[in-house]
Amino acid sequence: MAFASSSAVALANRSATKWISGSRPVRPAVAQPCSRIVTTPKMVAAAKTAAPSELFVAESEWKARESEAVTLPSVTLNDLDMQWLHVLSEGWAAPLKGFMRESEYLQTLHFNSLRLPDGTVSNMSVPIVLAIDDAKKAEIENSSAIALLSPAGKAVAILRSPEVFVHNKEERCARTFGLTDGRHPYAAGIYASGDWLVGGDLEVFTDFKYNDGLDQFRLTPAQLRAEYARRNADAVFVFQLRNPIHNGHALLMTSCRAELQRRGFKNPVLVVHQIGGKVKGDDIPLDVRIRQNERVLAEGVLDPESTILGIFPSPMLYAGPTEVQWHAKARMNAGCQYYIVGRDPAGMKHPNGERDMFDPWHGKSVLGMAPGLEDLEILPFKVAAYDKTIGGMSFFDPSRADDFLFISGTKMRKFAASGETPPDGFMAPTAWKVIVEHYASKK
Amino acid sequence: MAFASSSAVALANRSATKWISGSRPVRPAVAQPCSRIVTTPKMVAAAKTAAPSELFVAESEWKARESEAVTLPSVTLNDLDMQWLHVLSEGWAAPLKGFMRESEYLQTLHFNSLRLPDGTVSNMSVPIVLAIDDAKKAEIENSSAIALLSPAGKAVAILRSPEVFVHNKEERCARTFGLTDGRHPYAAGIYASGDWLVGGDLEVFTDFKYNDGLDQFRLTPAQLRAEYARRNADAVFVFQLRNPIHNGHALLMTSCRAELQRRGFKNPVLVVHQIGGKVKGDDIPLDVRIRQNERVLAEGVLDPESTILGIFPSPMLYAGPTEVQWHAKARMNAGCQYYIVGRDPAGMKHPNGERDMFDPWHGKSVLGMAPGLEDLEILPFKVAAYDKTIGGMSFFDPSRADDFLFISGTKMRKFAASGETPPDGFMAPTAWKVIVEHYASKK
């Protein structure tokens, strides 16, 4: 792989941006997936960024840090905090050096981005913060360092030069989710947390092994980059998901790969990237999703040679247009150059049950205009549906709408729960079996 | 006045930015008002921007536009819409060409800024939108232009290439105010408005005369710029307010002027800029504020030669850190180079009555980090209080806290309502009389 400087590409990408409707800035509106994109292979391949800094200390130092930690006041992390520590440690959220300080938190809430010392802008749309209560605040307030303990009580990190600031939970929810409703699954956790936030610089001395049989899928940004090189990739595109893969998704991914090949890339590599952190109760658990995805590769619906199945350690926030930026930015840190975005990314039903929380197309629009994501090319998702004329999934063609059958997530879950088989060609059979077994086990 | 290019200044200001606490970007933290600011007079004088484009059509065209308007479907504006039309028409919100289109609205909500065709970023933190209901949407949907009518039914503008999009009121309130509570005064109006927004390009053919005896204070950005030239200003600083001026405010303003003179400016001119649009019920009405301010100048507490008393036609949103950016950005369009910011700008009590809506220092912090405001120098407000040792207002000195008496807005209103006289030196006596008379007339 030969890459030009990333600033040259930023420039090239910017000049490729089209302006429509007078002075309104938008990325080129691409009606077909992976088509009408004006960049050339050379320009985009050059978008590869430098590997992000990790926040781990050298293993030779771990003992010393553990000894120091014992002397410090400590904060015990909950499971969600640990997932964010994992995210921060591996550099997914670079250039963050730790849990956010107040100036980072405010820039995140108000601008979805951070201005860096060199004047450039880095996208950062979701608060990555550590909440503490009044008693803990009093305990740590005058310390120049604090120890962070795992839920089991093991020291895992030191937070240097901590900075304690007010946690206005209502304002945080409002600006992150566009609502303040405490029934929202992530907001509920915010409201249950302490009234203060503590930020600072992290030194991490633990490895993030979950011993759940899935650790081999938890590739760090650095490991993913090594994997692209090992596979001799000349372009990397990513599909973020928290769902099983049906043949419509697979059609989209293979069609994107074909388009990248038409543009001249020899070996575009796909990262199928499952959310690894906390999801809401009715989402399908990680192990089921991974086993289902493995079957899709094993059956050859996705090409195993050019597909990396990975786990992204972040929890889900269900923050729609705000969160999709985070999903994209973290993958830029993992060296991805193309990001596939669909309808209503990171969306869910409003907690009032009456409507979707977000306009289904705002995620894509906001992603295309977001500061700090100029080097990532957004590949819009085309809707695929079950095409009765071929007995398989096709891209939906509104001129023959009656030929198509939409199988929603809800409908799929109903099929699976009742043991009913979906139409042939909807999903690889052994992959479907994984889902059926999951629902059967829940009964 | 001799001004260098504004891009040279942007660069100079950026290089003057200091970075503290590792990689966290902040403007220089200035503990004393108007001191420790590292820019030189030359650098800042150069910050003068080009006058913004107005959206008025030439008066010779008005008749033709009025005739055309009769042929178009129409939207009748309410008083608040008219205030925003006023704001847009005179260029305070430039580069906006009219009520926001969806891409501008989304960038405002998510990024508090717009990316312009030339790649630069313009601050834009509050939605300037026009709401319509379902019936109106159906009526205008296929038109290439619509007429806008004043509340009295007179055609005042044509909106070209209108774009109708969804008005998610809860999300708009959440991202603008950091709350969704319908008791908030501006949010209440949002919830009462239509379910759709219509944006487009404005052609305006009316003048904004209110015939309330205050029109001479309603200087447009262009008229303000002419006034600076007439007064031979070599620096312009602005004080945004929606309150009477007491001697503590005046002390701050005169001390800022003195500091600008120490930096080498010969004639810094101050704009005392009263909010002219809708304010909440318990704020003091515009005419009372202006008459009070006039007395402050007449008594020489502020120097009439170097002070312009003006009205900024925007309504108040009570959106704290989000709104203070709008207040600053609009004044940049009016050619101001220095903006004085205080404690809790554009803040208010939370509608639940339990606390202030915003952290009192977030406004200043957010303003200092906001994209697109790099050319405006922020002058932090130092707290002044009644100093019993001199019988007048002084900057608060915490080392002798007991010498000071804080006279809050609430306390001032109580004094005024009961006809009680505040301590000598709190406010120019004839200015105080205006306030007492106002409260007496309300009884």
C-alpha cells in the first residue's frame, strides 16, 4: 500500500465537494450505492491516517503503576465505564487522552468536534465521561492522580491531573439525544449516575480480555491496520452493525466492493464491525450476532478472504445523527476510508412509543456535513428488499414496488420466535438457524 | 481607519490562542477585564469584516414584487417571525440568505456553525426558521415562490425556491436550550407552532419601522459601520444587554475602553446594544431600558461621544451558551471587533424554578471555543459590586469581600417596586427614576 499525505487528500476531497441550492454545503448526493463518486482511487487511498496513540503504559511498567495505585484515592468503574475505558485505551477516540475534561465535554456537546492545538478539527460527537457522586468528589478533589478500579476492584488505570466539573444530566441528554426522557436506555444510566464528572489523562495497565470466546474478534485499531496489511488491502470499507446480516445487507456490501474494484482498487477489504458494548435489552446479544455473522462468511455469502469480522468495543448510545459521527470517527482511527451509512443509523423508537426518535435521513445528512470527517468517504446505503421475481434480495426498485417484500427487524424476530422459515434467499440457512436457536433458548 | 485583510488576522488570532492542560484548546483565560490580552492594536483593528449583504430588493422593484406577491400562495408571519425577518433582511445573520433550509438547520443544531462553499466556517448557533402547519404545507408545497405577509396582511417578502421539512420540536428545543420543558418562554412558542418548517431565499420589500419612538436607535449593520466611521473609531467594542445599566456595568465598559486606549487605540467606540425583539414577561420593556440608558449617557456616566446606543432587532431565546454565540456573531456582522461577555449570558432560571438553567461560566467558555468566531476578541466581564468603602461600584476584590454589597436584579426590582432608593453611586439618579416610574406604572 502506498499512501500520500493525508492533508493532500483532505484538500482533494474538499475540492470534490459539490454545492447545491445556493450556498448550502453538502457532500455529493449519491443516489446509487457506491456510484457517482467523484474521487479517484489515488485520492481516497491516500486518506489513510496515522495509527492513533494508545493509552496503555508499557507492560514492564504495570507492576510499578499497580503499586502506585494502592497509594491513591480510587474510583470504581461500572461495566459501562469499563467499556469506555477500553475504547479510550485502544485509541478509537484519539486524540482524547482520557475521560473528557470540561472543555472537551463542552465542545462535544455544542460543536460535535474538538479544535486541536494545530488548528485542525477532530470530530467528537458523544461525551466520553466518568461520573462520580458528591462523596467521591470530596474524596478525590485535591489529588493529583486517582486510581481507577475495575468492577471487581482491580486497579486498571491511573487518571492524572484529574479535573472535576458539574454533570448537568438533563442538558447532557438534551444535547446528545435530542430528548431528556429518562426512559431512553442510555439516558436512564446517565440519570442514575453521579452529579459530577471527572476528566483527566489516562495511564492504563490492563488488557481487555472478556474470556467469552469472542476475544479473537476484538481487534484494536492497530491490529486491524496490521490485518489490512496482511491481507494486502488497497482500500478498506466498514459496515457498522448491531444486527444479524441478511442477504440484503450482504448484497449491499458486495456491491460496494465491486464498485471500489471498478474504480481501480485491486483488493478492497470489508470490516464487518459489530458493536461490542452494552446494547438495549431487545437487541440481539453479541455472541449470537457474531455466530450468525460467522455462518454468513462460512456459507460464502460474504467472501471470507476479503472480509474481516470484528468487534467495536463501544457501547450503543441510541443517539442517531450524533452517534453515527462517533461510529464513523472511531473507524477512521482504525484506518477505514469508506463508511457505509443507511437509514436511521443508531436510531430507535422514541421512548414514548409513538414515533421514531430521529428523522430516518438526518443521520446520513449530518454525517455528510460533520466537521472532522472530511477524509472519510460516506457510502450511502441503498435499500434492499426481498424480490419475489428472483426469490432473493435485490435493491428496491420503486418502478416495480409490488415485486418486493420488506422484512423488517420486527417481522424477522416474529418469524424466528415462532420457528417460521423466512422466504428462501432471505438469509443463509445456517445463519438463520443461529437466530432461531437464540429465540428458542429465550422461551 | 486602515484595515488589513481579515484572513491575516484570523491567522494571527489563532496563533495567539493558548493551549493549557495538555491538548485542550481555550482562548487565553483573562482574569482581569481587558488585560493580559496578547493581540496588538494592529492585529485586532484588522479584524474588521466586510459589511454583510442585506436581503432587501432595490426600492424601485418593490411595486413589481408586490404585484407578483398577489399571485403567489402566502404565509402570514406572526410578530416573532417578523422580528427574525428583520434580523435576516439587514444581514445580522449573514451569510444566511433567508429562513434556514434543512441542511443549514441541521448544521446549526449539531455543529453551531455552517460550512461555506469556500471551506470556511461561519458561526450559526440558533435556528432561524419559519414554522407552518399541515394545511399551509399542502397549500405551498409545489410553488417555486411564496409570499410572506406581515401580521397585518401586507406582503413584505417573497421566499424563492422554498424547501419544506419536518419540524421536530422536542429535538429542536433539546439541542437549542438543553431542555425540552414547554414552560421555557421561547420553547413554549416553538411547541405552539406548526409541524413543518419552510426555508428559502428571501427578497424583502419593506422597511422595518416600528413607529414606537425608538426607530432612530434601530441602526442596521451598515448604518452602525457608517456611524463608526463618522465617529472616527479605530476599535469597536460592544456590550449586549437586556437590562438597565447600573454603575457597575458602566465601570466595566469604561475600563475596557481605557484598556483599549492603553493598547494604542486612539478612539475605541462602544456600542451599547439593547435586545429589541421579544423578551420574557418579567424582563424590563425595551422603551424603559432605552430611556434609562439615555439618562446614563446624559448624566455622563458613559461618554456620549464614544458611545452608540443601539437596538439589536433579535428576539431573546434564553438559550445561554448557544445564544451568546448568536449575540457575538451578529455583532461581528455589524463590524464589532470586541465582545464583552459576563456571567450566565442569555441565561435564566430553569422553568422548574429550582436552579439556573446553565452553569454560569459555560457561556464564556463556549464562546471562547466556538467555531467561526475566531476574528472576534472576547473580553471577559469582571464582577462589579457596591463598594461600601468608596460609596460606589468597584470591581469585586475577594480579599476584602465584606466591603462589598451585591445588588442583584431581583433586589434592584424590589427597591424600584417599593420606591426605595438604592445606595448612592449605584445608578445615575435620573436613570434610576426611569425604573422607579416603570414599576409605579405597573401597579
